Amino acid sequence: MPNTRATSSTIGNWIQLYIDGAVKLDLEEAVAGGVLKDHHGQWILGFNRRLGWCFVFNAEIWGILHGLIILQNKKWNKVSIRTGSMEVIQSIKETFTRPSHSALIRRIQQIWLEMIQ
């Protein structure tokens, strides 16, 4: 399971994935974005994706998924995920003990398992 909280002494050479999903109701528009930082807190890259209409929960999930895909493509397998949504983190953690109905969460789990092999 992704490390969602790590201290500076355990970060080592981990990449920190900061996620934020936002929904603008009057425009019916959602955006998922994130920033990758090294273990010193230095910016590596940022990303965002327009999602159309969805809930904030799903925007956060999309952000984590896209961040993990970027990390996987770059062959970085040590990640600390930072998000303001404990509901999202809890939903991802639960997939390691029982199946999820969310295809997005199942894909996150699949990528995570591939990264740690």
C-alpha cells in the first residue's frame, strides 16, 4: 500500500506525489492535478487533467492514478502520496483487504503492485 505519511528520516530517495482534485460546480468542470517532488522537497514536475463533470472524490482518484502512471513510466517505485482526502486514501487501502467496485481504484492497486515488484 502507498505510504501516505512518512517522516523525513524515512523518506530517503522517495518521490512525494502531492494531489489535488477540484470541481467548479457552476462550470460543471473537474480537474485533477499533482506535483512530484524529490525527497528534499524540490519540484520535479507537475501535471493536470481536465475531467469534465465528476465528484471531487473521483478527481482525487484520477490525480493519484495519473501520478502513479507517471512514476511507473519513469521507473520510480518509492512514492509517498499526499492528499487532503483521507476518504480517498482509506478507499485505496481497503482494496488490499477486499475488492473495490471502482475501476479507478482497482487500477491504482494494480499499478502499485507492479511498482513494488
